[in-house]
Amino acid sequence: MLRVRGPDANSYLQGQFTQDLKQAKMGPCYGLWLDQKGKVLADSHIQQIAENEYLVISLTAPAAVLQARLEAYLIADEVELHDETGEWVSVLLWGDNKPVFPLPVGAVGFPSRRAGVGAGEILVPAAQAEALLAQVRHFAVVGDRAAAELARLRAGMPSVPADLGPRDLPAEGALDEVAISYTKGCYLGQEVMARLKNLGQVRRALHVVGGVGAPPAPGTVLYQGERKAGEVRSGAADGGNFLAMAMLSLVQLDPAAPLGLAPGGEGSLTILRRV
């Protein structure tokens, strides 16, 4: 969690973040932080809390990473960055019985990408955490991260940077559809995003795959026949089976054919769908 404020906070963040910050006035908006080549460094939600004052919230990227990324392009901008990670607590709510109630004073709530469609995230100042947990514990299982990860994979939601990171483009995980504005002004990586949108295609894409047993470790190479098809990025157990997110080359990929863990080996993973 970073607090960003100063006379130039709005213009500076607009020039770095992929989403239009006009949305942040109505609630946390989701977007990406890219490098010059359009590769994904981190994702976050940004909430405007006052004129030229914002909260930058990422549940997967350390605040130090975001702060280093932002400071790298601060030159003459009047902007202050403060790491407030230790001052906030996040509660993930998901499942059919998640509660609906007014947010506590000072809290920030937004749709979460950590547990599939319909999940919600509430951030409260640390002093209010126990009161919030008492309010929701009758409606939701708090801390069941393994089940939440399985729900995320079932929904085909990439996690940044585990599934989509510094080697990857947003469109390879369909994040261009939800995290990028093509109507705002320039931002770092914008030229690459515009060019990809005009071309309309990528050579690799994330897919949800499944199999029997434990999920392969992240980085496990996958094959179709003798040809390397891609690699596993993340996974979760599903009873005696598993689901995983895999980055696969679209060149000569047969979506109906199984994937193997060795060249020419027997296929043991099924491609379920492209994200």
C-alpha cells in the first residue's frame, strides 16, 4: 500500500498507470504498471481519497517494488510516496455467502482478483481489523487461501506477477481487456499497447490446464509431442486433481491435444481454455 500525494500526483500517476484515473474518483480502479517495452511489472488498484492524494493498493506486489518503479521516473514532479503497508489489513471475502454491509469508516473496498468472479477485498486501518473480522466471520471463511486460489484458477483470472510478469505482455493474459484504457493520454508502455491493439494478436497466451495428482511446480516445461509448448505459471490442488495456469505458444498449438511433461512423452495435462 502506497500513499501518493502532492501537487503533481494526478498528472504523474496518469503518465505511469495504464488505467484512466478519472475512474478512481468513484472507487478503486484496476490497472497495470508497465516498462518501456509494455511488459507487466505489477498490477494495483488506485483509489483517490482527496484532491491530488491517492492510495495505490497491490495485494501481490510488495510496496517496495511499486515505490521503486514510481521513483525511477520521478524527475521534477512534486510527488510524495509513503509506504503504509504495515498500517492496513486486508480481508478477502468470497463464496456464495459473502456478506453485504456498509464499509467501516476509513475502509476501502473493491472487487478482488484473488478468488474469482464475485470476490471482494476490504482494507481497513490495522486498529479496526479485529472489529471487521468479527463482523464478517459468520459469513465467510477467512484465511482459506488454498480454496481461494482454486476459485481464481477456475475463473481464469491471471495473478500478477505469478502468471503474468516482467517477461509478458498484458494481452497474453487478456488483461488488456480489463486493465488498460485506450482513450486516456500517454503512459509508460502506451505505444506498445496501441501497436498490439492495432495488430490484434499475440504469439503466446495464458491457458487454464488440468490433470490428475498434484499440480506441476511453477516453471515446469510443457510439451506437445516433441515440441516445447510452454510452461506452468501457477497451480492448485482440486481434490485428487489439479488446475494450473500455463503460458503456451500459439504457434502450432493444438488446443484439443494433451500436454506432456517430457518431449514425446505421454500427455497428462488437458488444455481447458484460453483465459
